[in-house]
Amino acid sequence: MSSHPDFLPTGNPTVGARRSYGKLPLSERFGVGVLGLHEGHTMLVALRASGLCQAVAGCDLSQEKRQAAMEAAPGIFMTDDYEAMLARPEVQIVAIYTPDHLHAEHIERAFRAGKHVICTKPLINDPADAERIRAAAKESGMRLMVGQSTRFGESFQRQRELFEAGQYGEIEVVDAHYNHRMDWYYKKSPWTIEHTHWAYLGLSHPVDLVRWYLGPIREVHAYGTTTAVGREVSLPNPDAVSVNLIGENGRIGRVLGNYGFHELPKGRALIECFLMGSEGTSLARYPDLRFTTTTPEGGEVEEDYEHSMAGYYYRHELKGMHYGEFCNYADYFASCLLSGKPNSPDLEEGLDTVMTMRAIVESLESGKPVQIRRP
């Protein structure tokens, strides 16, 4: 029996309510090939609930992960050769869940093979790779969706819906965080110690949330420190970072990421977006399926989707694994491909967020405010 959480529920989950972006007959759904079968295993499972996509292929260097994937998605093409998967005509979308420093290469190869791309966050962690990806996208005509799972959690979707309906007026301040103890993560993915920076890895969640509401960021000012957990693994960069941001529109945001602290889940959720507007305020949380908002009448209400939607988002008692969020963004992307409408975050939005994260790194190193440099 595999140790992957997909195989550890205490019973069959009750899926209950879920979001839907439409439904096609199975023969007409977009074929998804998944690259990287640790986090990508979650996508294979998530697509069981999809109405517009289906898993058709998987790729990983690990035989153990390929075997677990075949148990989760019987009958799909499985390989350790990325080119072999890209050559499959039934693969129309490549979903990339490889280590961050490999994303640029894997995105470019998918584009040049004529495939659309879903790439987990951070899109890339070296801004120098931006132009090669842009060039490959332009030459191929293929589209990209950044897999920002937080945007597609139920609480954050509800928050966005009410914002777009005008309930909060103009957004004036956004306060977002992602705080999560990560000593387990260093053991699972030791490449994170040397090949990335928490400004790209963890802060990509709250930075994206702030940018989602404020638009392009003009300037950041960051401070960081290294926690005991970070020192224990000889982390070369800070693993606790606080950032002030100002948008091109003059509105402000604040981002916090702490990856070495003792969590207090009853007090603060791992990820939160506190939205403060001229007409109202709201708080979205992850992994809680709870959303708190002011009402137009001046009241305060909480929506709780734990009972009705936990089976769709988590499938079992262990919260996390992003099943619902992955299915949501896969189907959303597919719906945009079908309609011709733009998707968000797309390649350019994802790259602009990377430029914001680069400025955060520069501010951490200098201790000074840094303006965002754009092409």
C-alpha cells in the first residue's frame, strides 16, 4: 500500500458540493500529462472530479512514484522520459510539478512541443529565464496557467466573487500571509535548501494574493530573519520574511511568511487574505473552508464549507493536498481555452509576480526599498 495520502482515507469521502466550469463528454475533454508525480500525483487524483479534463499521461524519474501514479490513474501512459510524454498526441496540456529551478526548461519544452501548460507556483525562480519562456510562448502560440492553488480554494473564490460584485468597493489595503513550519519539507524536498529562496517558494502565495487585488506592484521593502529551523538545515537565506508593498495605483499591502515557527492553527490559518475596501472587509483562510465578510447592511457573517465541500477539496481527514484547488484551476483553464477568454494568472501575470519576488530578494539583501523592474 502506497504511503501517499491518496491511499490513506479512513473511508470513501463524500464529495458533496463542488465548483463547476462546465462538462464535456469524456472523449472531448482536454488530455493532461502530469510531469513530476509527487505533488503531481495530487493532480492525477483531482482530475477524477473534472468536467473538462482527464489525466492521460504521467512522467517521473522515480519508479516508485510512477507505480503509485498508475494505481491512482489506471491505464494512463506512464514514462520516465519527458520527450516521450510530449510526443503523445492525446496530451494537450502539460501540468508541471517539478522542482522550481527546472520549471523554465520544462515550460519551454512543452511550448515547443505544441502543448498548453499549467505550472505550479512559483512559475520560475530565476528571472533571467523570463525571456526564453516569453519567446517560446510567442513562437508556439501556446498558453500558460500559473497553478496558484490559493486563488482556487473555496474561501478565496468566494472572496473574489463578492469583490467583483462590488461589495467591498475600492480595495485600499491587503494583508496576506503564508505561515507554515517546514522542517518536514526540507526532508521531503532537500533541493529547496540550495536551489530556491522562500521569497519565491512560500511568499508566492501571499504576494500573488496582494497583486491580484492591487494590480502591478511598484515598490517593496522587505526584512527577513532565519529561524532555528532554518539554522538547523543551514539555510542560506531567511525563512521568515515581512514585506511592505505599494501598488502602481498607490494602494498598499503587507505580506508575511514564516516557515520555521510553532503553528497555532486555532488562532491563525496557514494562509489568510484580509481584504480591506472602501465599502467592506473580508477574511479568507486556508486550509479552513471558512470565509468571514461584512455585509452591505453592516453585519458580519461567516460562511463555512467544511461539511459540504471538504470531501471535494481534501478527500479525507488530512487537510491539504489541494485536490479541489487543482481541479478548479485545471477546469477553469480548460474553460478559457474553449471560450478564447484570457485566463488569470497567465504567463505575463506570473512573470510580473516573479519580478516582484525578485525585488523582495534584492530588498532583503540591501535592507532598502526596491522598485520593480519591468521589461
